[in-house]
Amino acid sequence: MQGEAGMHYYFHIRAESASILDDEGLDLPNISAARIEMRASAEDLIKAALYAGPRFDVRAIDLEDESGSIIETFWVRNIFH
């Protein structure tokens, strides 16, 4: 992917009831680091679900680059695969 090095990435949380937009994001060295962060975020969401119980409705995390393009979606259910 062109222009990956030293990019700013955003991690938007998509839930059944609403979406939470990441307005701060993170500076990461490349797309691989962004994917690792996205998976770690999904794992944190699963841990939160243990406390939230049936109210937990997070479905996915959208990875957005600094140009505003969604470059990948991580479905939280995939954390179990």
C-alpha cells in the first residue's frame, strides 16, 4: 500500500445501536502496526463485554487512514477464530 509509513490511523467502533468515532487516532509506523492495534482493541472490547453482559452490542472496528478511507474492518466475532 502506498504511503503507509508513519501514518495516522483511526479506530471507529461500530455497534448495533450506534457508532463511536475515534476523533484522536494514533500515529503508527505502518498498516501492520495498525492491524495489531485494531485486534488489541477488539480484545479489550471483549473483556468489557464480560462486564456489560447482554447490553454489549459492539460488532466491528473500522480502521480508517488519515485520508478518511476505511481500509479494513475487524469483526469482533472473529476474535474467537
